[in-house]
Amino acid sequence: MTHKGFTLIEILIVVIILGVLAAIVVSQFTETSNDTKESALASDLKTVRSQLELYRIQHKGDYPSNTSNLMIVTDIDGNAGADYGPYLTKFPSNPFTDTVTVDVDGTKGGSSHAWYYNSTTGEFTPDDDAHSAW
């Protein structure tokens, strides 16, 4: 009488091969996800920084006192008005923290907020230690 089927060794070999393949695929997706987030971060930084510069040019060389001024129509003095803006329709979230909070003129770094903004210099960066050099 012959038994048809797989031995325990054959099943273990198949499971090990599937595990190795799964590990390779998962690492590929993780790298792609980080690459996508880095690309989104670079794009968001470029957009906000360019709008900060446009605001400065249209407002006598002054940056907005806070980033919410980028989403309203202002006069030349930066007050609510009808001359300039809005520069952004929606403030971008940091793709690494999935939050929108901005630390205005506070302490840079430490990941307590999504973004850091200095209203005197116009510096705008991610507020996390891994990307604060951007």
C-alpha cells in the first residue's frame, strides 16, 4: 500500500521558501513607502516655501506672522483684506507624522509638531529630528 501526499520535510521546505519570499517582498514595500513619503515631503516643502516667498514679496518684505495667513486673503500689511492670496487652499500634513500642526517661532526639532516655522527668517522645515535638516 502506497501513501500519496507530502512528507513533513517537504511541507517545511515549502513554508521556509514562502517565508523568505515574503520577507523580500515586505522589505521592498517598506522602502517604496519611505521613498513615497520622502518625495511627498520634498514636494510639500517646495510648495510652502515658494508661497512664503511670494507672500514676503507682496507684503513689504515681511513673512506672515503665522502659517494660517497663507490660507486667507490679505492686504499689503498682512491683515485680512482683499488684495493678496490665498496662497494655499489647504495646509499640507507631514507625511511622516500625518499631522498638520505648526510650531511657530518655538523650538525646532523634537517631533512635537508636524512642521517648524520661523516668522522672522521664513525658515520652514519638518519638525522631526530625522528630517529637520531639510
